[in-house]
Amino acid sequence: MTSAEGTLVVQSISHYLVNIQLYEYKIHNHCVIDLEVTEPSFFLTAMLEGCSVLYDENSKVISEISGNACKLTYLNAGNYQRSLLSGDHTILLATIRPEWLIDKYGALDEFRELISHYNNNSPEKFSLPNFSIAQQIFNALRKLNASSKGKDHDINMHIFVNDCISRYLVKLHTKTTNAEYQINKGKEIGQFITTNFASHIVDDEPALAKHFMISTITLTRLAKLHFGRPLHKHVIELRMHNGLKLILSTNKTIQEIAVLVGYEDPKYFNRAFKKRFGITPNGIRICVL
């Protein structure tokens, strides 16, 4: 197919489990392609090269995908548009039979939200994350094409679809596991810092990272995710508020309080305290008195 925007080659493979369409675009100028989904469906999209943006009928971005990316998407019935920039684009679009996907993978937590959109006939579109497995999907497609004329075509189609979903699921599970690990490790770091904010180890990020058996970079990243601010700033905040509490509730000297909240030199405590509250520790006590 040739037009002013460029050329398009489409190849299709139909099976009761999946309908596969391979699009090869050579676009001269940016173009928008109209698409129609006739019934709620699951789509596996793999983009070997190029970049594509999918919009709904209200011109709202549903998903974006670029070279060597693959994603699973739920779309309800309706009209959509695919935007393509100038250049070469190779896209595999596999429409997966919903009953099969639900029966085989419906019990998995990783697909629960995706499948619930279909089961509830949700008008909202939903996409799972992109993963860099398009090259693997296209390699599997080439093997499928090479064996398409054999007597085991039905078996090969099952193998292809299961292989695509399994590869995606492995990536999705790894991402979910990593997210859970980061949350749990962040909580562990948070509890330790809250308990040991006055200890010297919280000022020594390499030693602290070694304590948690992670890199210093990972420590600073997880701490910031958990606290919502850099680790050193959170430590200072804990020290200042605990120092203020001791000033207001005890008769301890400022020097004693400074040591109790992690400062060997009271001058550093005084300076940090005034920066945080706009008044010196002694100034607080005078005001209270």
C-alpha cells in the first residue's frame, strides 16, 4: 500500500488463539492512522523499530511504544488513532483471545488488573509496562513463519503465543519483585535511621550501605524514595526535632543535648538548629522561661 505519507506492508496470521498482524511502515511525513476496535480485547504490541503513540477518540494518549519494546494492553470497543513520525516502523500487533488468556493466566497477580478491566467491561483503557523483548518476539515470529506450512501449525501457534506471554510475564514479575524489594528495603532503612539517628553510622553512607549489604548509590536512592528527601536532610530533621523536644522537656545542657542527638560539637548543633528554626537553642529556652 502506497500513499503520500509513505508505504505500508501488512502480513497477517489468523488462529483461534490470536490474530497477528505485522505492519512495516516507511513514513515520509508524520501521519495519523485510524484504528477501530470492534469488541473489548487484549493486545500484545511489539515494536522492533520506530516509535508509535496511541490515542483514544478524545485525543488522549493511551500508550507510547518505541524500538525493541513490548507491552500488553486492554482496549474497549471504539475508535483510536496511531501516530507515527517519519522513518521506518515495524510493529507486531497480536489480538489475543480473551477467554484463553483469562483461563491460563487469570489467577496471576501480575495480570489481575489487566484482566479485571476486561471482566468489568471497563470503558477505561489499561496498559501494562513496556519491556525490551520485541527482538525476542520477532525471532519467535520468524521461527513460526518457517514452520507455518507444516502439519504442526496449530501446535506451533500455541508455542508462539505462550512463549510471548511467558517472556513478558517474566519481565513483569521481575519488575514487581524489584518494586516490592525496594519498598521493603526502604522501610528497613527507615526504621534503622529513626532508631539510630544520633549514631555516627548514619553520617557514614558507605558504612551504612555495607550494613544493609547494598551499594551507596542504592542506599541513597532507596532512602530518598522512602523519606521523600535526601538521607542527610532527613537525619538533620530528626536530630533537630529530637533536640527541640529535649530542650523543652528536660533540664539538660545544650552540650548534653547536642551529643544525645548526634553532634559532638555543640557549635554545629547550634548552627543547624538556628538554620532550621530561626532561633538558637538557648533562645528557645529563654522564650519558654
